[in-house]
Amino acid sequence: MLTLATATWGSAFIAGKYAVVSFEPATVAFLRFLGAAIILFPIMWTVEKNRPKRTKKDYLLFAILGLTGIAIYNICFFLASKHAPVIKSSLFIAANPILIVLLSSIFLKEKLTKNHIIGMVIALTGVSFIITEGDFASLIQLGFEPIDLILLGAVISWALYSVVGKVVLAKFSSISSTTYAVGFGTLFLLPFAIYETSWADIQSASLTAWLSIGHMSVFVTVISFVMYYYGIKEVGAAKSSIFINVMPLSAVIMATIILGETFTLFHAIGATFVIIGVYVAMRVKKDKTNKGNRLSTKKIGA
């Protein structure tokens, strides 16, 4: 589920490229989540009629989720789609698991294991290999640019979103958490969309841009966000974050199929590293679960 969710996020890189041709970044983000909100709220009201009672603290946490993972992250993401070099923006996004792991260990007290850290490093190495095509020196040649601060903002905001999301999931389901986060995020994005977009922009937007926004609303947001949140609830924020490394990998594969870009040996090697890294990181939980089951069986037998 986590693999499918993060792989679908990879398509946002391609859809975003098409969308920002017709609209400014904040407007793309607003339209994306407005469409998602229109879908999510009826679903939540239908399937979760007995939702836990919301308190002021809950609404504050929902607002933080909307501000970090919906508003700030997506403004930064679409700005990067329009202005940042792919090699640099992809690496920044791929660095998300590192910060999530650190914040999870500090604030959520999630235990970090040796295999977990090794898996994270292996997966991140694979992503770096894909993006740089084996030429890691090219990162140094790019140097520091103002867009780097925006990319750093994307990384920090998504890490906060994942960690706070774990707290919210202790009381609410993945559907409710995602829906309220999207609702607040859409409200935060509205002023930016009004400021930078005119009615003429909406009328002149291409069909491709609208289809791209629709894809991001339904598949990238509604379906994938719910699956990712459910994954956080099941295995924790730190382990779930490892799967973010699948996102740039899927983006490369989709670019090969949709945009006709060449799938190189570097992509194949990097993909192998990503798969191995995710397996190693999740192997820890599997081993411990099997061990716990064996111990439980012995106790029951006794």
C-alpha cells in the first residue's frame, strides 16, 4: 500500500509540469486540493458517521496538517516544478525520510534500529544515483541558489506533516485525518490563488492542465494520501518515510513511458538500491513480528 501510494506521488512531478504552464504554483495547489476536498468530505460523511468528537486541540492539529503538508509543501513543490533544476529538487524531496526519522525519534519516541538506518541510506543512495546518473560531483557544480530555501521548506513542512499526522492518527482514521487536513490546506491556499489568478487565466487554461489537476486531485491526493496515512498508522512515521524514496523512482519510470525519456543503466542500478533499501528497512519489523509470534505460540502451548 505504501509503495503504491508513493509511486503514485511520482506522477505529480509530470502532472505538475503540465499544470504550471497554465497556472501559477499556488493556484495549481489550490485547485488540486479543492477538487480533492469536494470528493473527500462526502466520502468521510458517508463511511464515518460515528467519528470521534472534535475538540479545539484536534482542529488545531488539523490546521497544522493543512498548513504544513498541504499549503506550504505544495507551494514549494510547484515552485520547484517551475524553477528548480530536476537534479536538485529531486534530491531535496528524497531527503525527506532523514528528517522524518529524526523528528519521529525525538517527538514520537519511535525506536530506530540499525537495519532501519542502513535501509534508509541504501534507498537514498539509489535515488541519488538515479538523479545524478552516477555523477555525484554535479551536485557541487550546481552550488547554492535561492530556490534551495524553497526546497528546504518543502522538506521541513512534509516532515512535520508526517510526524504530526502520527499524533492525529491515534484518534482519527486515515480518511478523517486526510479530509480535515485537505480542508484546512485548501482554505490556506485560497488567498494566494485569488491574488495570483484571474478569470482570464482560468478560461485560457489548456485541457492538459485541467486533466493534470484532476489527476492530482483524485489519484495523487485522495487515494494516495489516505493509503499513506493508513501506512503511518500501521508501521509508524519513520518506517513509512522510507517509501518516499519510491516517488522519484516512479517519476523516472513514468517519464520514460509518458514523455519518451530514455531509461538508462543508472536508472536500473538506482532502482535496485531503492528496492533493497526499502526491503532492509521493513525487514526489521517482519523479523520482530515473527519472533513475537513464535514466543506467543510457545507461551500458549505452555
